[in-house]
Amino acid sequence: LVLELNQANIPTYGTLPDQQNLHTPEWVDFDDKPDSLFFKDGQRRIDFVLVYEDESKKMTHKRSDRKKQKRKRQVYESNLINNGLQLEATRSVLDEKLVFVKVHAPWEVLCTYAEVMHIKLPLQHNDLKTRHSAFNWFSRLFRVDENIIKPEQEFFTAPFQKEHLSNFYIQDKDTFFNPATRSRIVYFILSRVEYATKNNVKKFGINKLLDTGIYKAAFPLHDSSFRHQSTDPNCPSERYLLYREWAHPKNIFKLQPLDFIRKYYGEKIGIYFAWLGFYTNMLTVAAVVGVGCFLYGCLTKDNCTWSQEVCDPSIGGNIIMCPQCDKVCTYWNLTITCESSKKLCMFDSYGTLVFAVFMGIWVTFFLEFWKRRQAELEYEWDTVEYLEQEEQVRPEYEARCTHVVMNEITQQEEYVPYTAWGKCVRMTFCTSAIFFWILLIIASVVGIIVYRLSVFLVFSAKLSQHISGTEAIRKYLTPQTATSVTASLISFVVIMILNIIYEKVAILITDFELPRTQTDYENSLTTKMFLFQFVNYYSSCFYIAFFKGKFVGHPGSPVYWLGKYRNEECDPGGCLLELTTQLAIIVGGKAIWNNIQEVLVPLVKNLIGRYSAAARSEKVVPRWEHDYHLQPIGKLGLFYEYLEMVIQFGFVTLFVASFPLAPLLALVNNMLEIRLDAWKLTTQFRRMVPQKAQDIGAWQPILQGIAILAVVTNAMIIAFTSDMIPRLVYYWSFSVPPYGSHSTYTMKGYINSTLSVFNISDFKNASKPFSPWFGNQTTCRQVYRDLRYPPGHQHQYEHNIYYWHVIAAKLAFIIVMEHVIYFVKFVISYVIPDVSEKTKSKVKREKYLTQKLLHENDLKGVKKNMSKIADKILKGADSTFRPKDE
């Protein structure tokens, strides 16, 4: 980078001038034009705004500190001017302590840095014919009116070069660099200009000045109010159009104007909304199929034979169940679980199996079609050749470059922030910190499990159940249900608290790693945050799905946690229903909490800011002061928006076999999320510095990893959490001879066949219930289908042949389902190319034009010069050999 800047004859950080040689901004008064985006002369556009508090009016710091801050700021502004930027300072209308420094980049500066930053700019109009889709007429119904937001013109582009300026499509120098590009170039300069030197180490960059409080804010301007169009005819009022046609709730069913969003906010925000819109559209298909499978379960629940047996007084009414905890729990009647068994029939049906297979294939279509869509956007938004080596180094990284190493490629010395040993120490420390915090999350999950085990005893004692009772509340408020709901709510609260802590921890660890570029920084932080969030959000669901009720022993020999807590059994309705409850609480609660937080926090902060200035509101306030009182978007930008959606994607795909309505909830949430995010950006936040982005970054491989894991988790949920496989094994093998007594395949007798028998005389003193036995029966049934031999058998309480048939069937099902879905995923991935033929043609055409316009013109110039030289040589030779008489 330094080499490129030196070649361009630009001072990298400026110089440190003496006090008398400092260049200062031009001071002007506000001209009472509230919508103007220009300097007072009305010609030079404001590309960036810096805000500081006048040091002479500060009373919170020592005089010496204020003097140092003023010196650093003055040196910084002087160096900005040395780098070619033009500054104009204006005092605040509402607060005389505040000063706004407006920054303008002249044409020469823009051209020079556009070449350094490899910014692609238009060469000529795109002359390829556009193929209109057959569904174009239908999509037009949902598009923004083209008379309001005109479609962007398509150009072939190339990296800007000053020496080829005549080859670029320049109609007007003032509009050749659009406002987003101008802001990006100015921010690049602001991030690299020096303001002090300490111990031979240069200190530079607007970010450091913001962190130390020398400047209070730095931002590009919105071009108008979102409530009304600008009164200045030179201002396009794009913010107003974005709010009216994109962010307003009335547009919830409209397609997003992505090109216009990209033009105003830059590619990074554009690619986020493109991905979120694409994901939401794909969820429509998943939601329709999910609702269909759920309705199938609702319609067939009354024909559920095993549920009918549970509710039948002559079958379930005669089955006495063993206590579910030691001593304080009582015997109970199976008919208590009648309602939960009906609910389970809605979710644990064959429709769920179909939906799990469908979602395994759906997620592949989603990722493959997104790759194609992403490739189109890469071309249309000029990020095809946006390579990582072209990205500029982070100022924080450059500031630490004090060690000299030899570059193996260039064989030249270069500066790096740490040695190989130092890098190893940093990586070891960061990895250890990550594992420590993950173990802390797991410890919190264990704490929730201990809560479940201990509070179940309390609920069992308080919510006493008598076999002869007929209270209606027993059907709904069982000890298991009360424990499950309260534990899920506590788990949700713990998750939200841990999220706040882990966010700060992940940022600290990533800062310590000191990544080289902003992309490296975001990818590293993305990996850590998702790892933390994955364990935090999904661990309780994994516990319920695959561990709860699986290792409990039997009433005569229960398994204990920590030597005192009897291992938790599933709800009488099954663990699948409990997993559904957990998912509904976490997914629903998370969506509601996030949306309230996203709306209320910036809104309340802005309202407080406006209220504090209400007494002075009659004054005319300029655009830069309006924007200053908006909320900053934060250093991580849309990181948390991506994280929220990817966590949701995990819930939609990983556990969808237990909750087919998850895609519908996600669809409704995302339709609101798009408009809420758009509303925040256009109304509550300052304009973000436009940034380039080729794709969604590290989130892409994370989504692919979730898609692969989802196949495994859904297969295991169907196999080990639901009762589908035991029911199928009973239907096809154990309902008929030689194991069963029925003459035809049937589900009759399933409940009686799968609930193992236990002799109450075999209870140990430590677990024997206090409550007296009901009636003259000597046995009770296990609540979980553990499939053991009855008392009196030579292998009593050991697993029977039915159990081993079920285990074999479960393993076979997992293997078959995984292989079938993975094979289909492979075929889909192979058949659907990542880049469409149309996009490939455009890329090839652009490369051809770039070569023709930029390189062939050079060759023509060289040939022309060579021909002139040759003519001179020939003329000289001709005069030398001409006869003297001539």
C-alpha cells in the first residue's frame, strides 16, 4: 500500500508541521439552508463531516489535556489539507460548544485515490441483450414503480486509471464519482492521516481520534430528510425515496429496490438485504410445506390408534405408572397423558418425516440458488475481482508493524506487528480463551439441568396427583410440564444475559489477535461469535433431543446425576413435545426481544436527544446537525443482523423435525425484519460509510455447515426422540406372529406392548415412594418405552428382543435417510452451476472490452509513436545517402 501511494506521489500520513505552519479549515457561518449538502459556496459537495467539542469550552478535562487534544486535532486537520482535502468549519446552531468540520475531496484527489483503491468505474453502456423472464409480468406487480425509482443504467466497468481517463464514461465530473464512492475515498484518507508521533511510533486514523474523544463523531451525510423531499434542487432526496418505497410498512409485500439500496448505502449493506430478501422468499416454500404437514397431523390425530389407547378408560385407565422420582412422587394413571398424546400426534406423524426430508433438500436449493444470485450481484455491483489482496490494511494493524521480516515472494523486507513466536503465543492464548468460555456456556447448561432435576421434586410434591382424581388441571399442568416451561424460560433469560457477555469477550479476543484487514477481522469475529451463540442457543435443545430420558435405568435401578439427583425422564407425552415447547419459547422469545430492542433502543435515544433540544427547536438546523443527533451504526455494522438471521436459520433447519411451523414463524419474522432494518437505517441511524463486499463473507461456510448438520440432527430426532420408529417396528413385526397375537398388521396393543412392567416389591428403600399403593395390583409400568423383560423372566429387567429390533431399525433409518438426502444434495449441487451462463457472458464481454479499450489503445499509441520515430530515422538516412549534386 505504501509503495502504491508513493508511486502516486501522495504522502501516506502527511507531515508534522510546526505550530506556525498549521493549515486550518476555513470558518464560515451557517447560511440558513437546512437541506444543502454543499460548502457555503454552493459548489463543493460535503463528502464527510467531523464533529468535535471546542476545547476552550470544555470543563471536564484539565487544561493541559485540552491543549494536547487541540494540538492533535489541529495537526490532523492540517495533514488532511496537505493530502488535498478541503475543510470548512461551522459552529453548531443548537450547541455553541460543538463544531462541525465539513470535508470535500476535489477531482484530483478522487482520481488519485480511486486508482490506489482499485475502484471500478464505468467504461461504456452494457450492450448485451437482456433476456426477460417468463414471470417478469408477475414480478412487476411487486416491484417498486420505475417512474419513482428509475432502474440503474448498466455499464461495463474497469479499475480506474488516471492515464486512461479518456476511455472512461465521463459525462460530468461532479457525478462521475457518486456520493457513496466519494465518501468511501474520503474515509480511506481519514483512516490513514497522522496526528501525532510518540516514541517513533506514528499515531493516525479517525478511529483512534474518535476512541480518545478528540472527535465526537465522523460520518457521511444523508441527502435529505426521510419525511419530505429536499428543498435544494441539487439534492436527489434518495433517502426520502428509500423510506417511502422501501422502509415504510406499506411495502411489506413489495420487492426491495436493491440497486438503489446499493447505490445509497454501498455494496456491503446491499448484499445483506439481497441475502435476507432471498432467504425470506425461499422460506415461503418451506412455510407452505410445513403448514401442510402440520395440518396433516391435525387432521389425522383423531385416527391415532396409540393415542386412543392412552385415552381409553379400559386400556390407559387400567395402566398404573411408576413414580418418576424418588419417595415424594406418586403412582399415577396413564390417562393423565391423554391431552399431551393428542398434541404429540400432530407433530409426531408421517408428515413430519416427509417435511424433514424436504427441508434437507430445500436447504440445498436455497444455498445453490443463492450462489447464482450472488454471482449476478457480484457482476452487477462490480465486485467480481474484489480480491482480498486488494483490500486495504487496517490502520490498527499498520500502527503495530514494528518487526522486520523477509517476504518470501518479493524477497524484500516488510514490517509485521509480531514475530512467528509472538503469533504462536497469541493464537494459543485466543484458542484457550475460546475453549474456556465455551466450557462456561456448557456449565450454565448443566446448571439448568440441575435446576430441572431439583425443581421436578418440588413440583411433584406440590402438584400432587391422585389416581382416582378427576381434576381438569392435571391434564395440562403435570410436574414435567411445569418443570419444562419454567426451565425453558430460565434458559432463555440465561441465553440473553450470556449473549451480552460473550459479545464483549469475542471482540476483546479478536482485537488481541490483530487481524490484517477488515474482512479478516470480521471473519474471525464471526467464527467466534457464532461458535459461542451455537453452544449458547442450541445446547439446551440438543440436551432435550438426544440426552434427556435416554440414560435413566429402570425404577429398581435408576441412574443418578452428581450422586443425588435422579436422571430426568421425558414428559409422559414424550421428549419431542418438550423439544417443540423449548423451540417455540426460544424462537418466539428471541424474535420478540430482538425486534423490540432494535426498534425501541435507537428510537428512545433519538427521542431523548430531540427532547433535550426542544427549547431551541424553532431555529433552522442544517443537515449535518440533524444527522449528528442520529445514532451511530457501530463499528461492526450489520454483523449482529447477520448473526440473528443465521441463528434463526439454525433453528429452522436443525430441529425442524420437531417443529414444522418454524419456517412459518421465521417467514413472518423476516418480513418484519426487512422493513425494521430498513426503517432503522433510513430514520434512526447516521449514514453508514459505504463499503465493498463480494459476498456474505464467513457466513456462507457457516450456512453450509448448518445445512450438513441439519440432515444428521433431523434424522436423529426422528429416530431417537420421536416414537415413529418403535411404532413402525411394532406395526410390521411385533403386532403379528411370531411376536404378536394379531392376525393382521395393526397398531392395536402398541401401548400395552411397549410399557415395561416393574414389580413394586423390587423398589429400593432410597427410591420407594411414600404414598400408599392403589388397589391390590403388584406391578406398575415405566413411563418411558425402555422395552425390558417383565419380572419373573429369567432375564428380568434386561432389554428384550423388541428393544434390539428398534435400535437396529433406528440406525438403519439414520443411515438410509442421510445417504439419500446427501446423494440428492450432491446431484442438485452438481446440476445447478454457481454462475449462470448469462452472468458468464457479461463477465467475458467486460474483460474483452477492458482489454480492447485500455490495452489496445496503448498499443495504438505506441505504434503511432514508433511510426513517427521510424519516419524521422528514414528521413535522416535518406539525407545522408543523397548525392551531393542534389
